[in-house]
Amino acid sequence: EDQVTQSPEALRLQEGESSSLNCSYTVSGLRGLFWYRQDPGKGPEFLFTLYSAGEEKEKERLKATLTKKESFLHITAPKPEDSATYLCAVQAGGSQGNLIFGKGTKLSVKP
Amino acid sequence: EAGVAQSPRYKIIEKRQSVAFWCNPISGHATLYWYQQILGQGPKLLIQFQNNGVVDDSQLPKDRFSAERLKGVDSTLKIQPAKLEDSAVYLCASSFLRQGEQFFGPGTRLTVL
């Protein structure tokens, strides 16, 4: 069964304190791994897609990496506006395109 | 470029009542998805359309949920009759390609009393 596990469930950081979020997955043939950001009361906002092990993508203070079993979202020198829930999702190779999501990591950055 | 539009944003109903949600995807996006997000969980796919045809509805509770996308553009998701456990946020997403990035609307928060 395709599955996504995110850790930690919640993370509190001080402004400027870098850290990483983890996404472990088991899937029958990975087509793509997606990272989304979700603010309270809003829909998920697309951040990155990773397709193969060793791939990395960056956007401002965020950097996503992918291995054969997990993905990391590195946050460098976070700011309070980075506070949100970060969702990881996988798309299986044999699927029609639907995403299987983890439960998310709720990030709080204090000034 | 306009994003995915959904309405209403909030809905409160009694159990056993019916409710409908509307979604208008990003222009040109052939694939449309409905997801259910229960508080503290990630979104879970309910149904996927490619143009006006259903691609995947394996996780849709068909005894009470129905969805349509008659003209291959906007879509309606209906629940009849609603149960307490249907309380959730219903998200609509669309993508240009079937396996491409999905872009989400703001969601409809449903509360069933």
C-alpha cells in the first residue's frame, strides 16, 4: 500500500534557526514527489515537484531534496511568514495522477 | 491567471440534509480533482475527472456522494444525505496534465451538526 509519513508533526523554531522536515514514503514506482504549503483556512499552495533520487530544488529559503525512500524540506534562516503546515505527497507510477498526502508538519517560527 | 474558484467557502447543515459544492478550475486544465481534508489530516482524493469523464472514483462513498463535470469545465460535488463524519474541508484542484502539478482552490469548510 502506498504510504506517506511526515515528521515531526509540529516544529517550533526561532527566527533564523534552520531546520529540516522529513517525508518518508513507500510507493509502487514513484512518478513524482510534491511539496505544498498550507496556511490556515486556505488550500494547499504548490512549492516543488521532485522526480528522481538526487534531485534538488530551491525557492527562497526552502530547499527540497529526494532520495529513494524519503524527501527533506530544508528551511534556512526561517522568518515568521514561513509559519504554515507543509504537506508532502507522492504520485505513484501506475496511478492516474492522484496524490497521496502525508498528514503534514505544522511549522511555527517565532520572532 | 485566475486560480481555482470554489463556492461556498463555508456551509453548516444538519445531518441527513443535502449539500452541493461548486468548483471552476484554472482555464485550460483538463484534469479536475475533488479531495476531502479532515482536520489534522492530509487531503484524500474523492474523485478525478479528465475533461467530462471520470478517471478514478474508487474512494468516493457512492451511496451518498456524487459528482459531475458535464461540460468538461466546472464541477459540482453533492452529498445526500450528510453524516456527522462528513464534516471536513472539500478541496478542488486542477492540473494541465494528468500527472502534472495540481493547483488547489481555497476549499469549502463543511460542518454537519
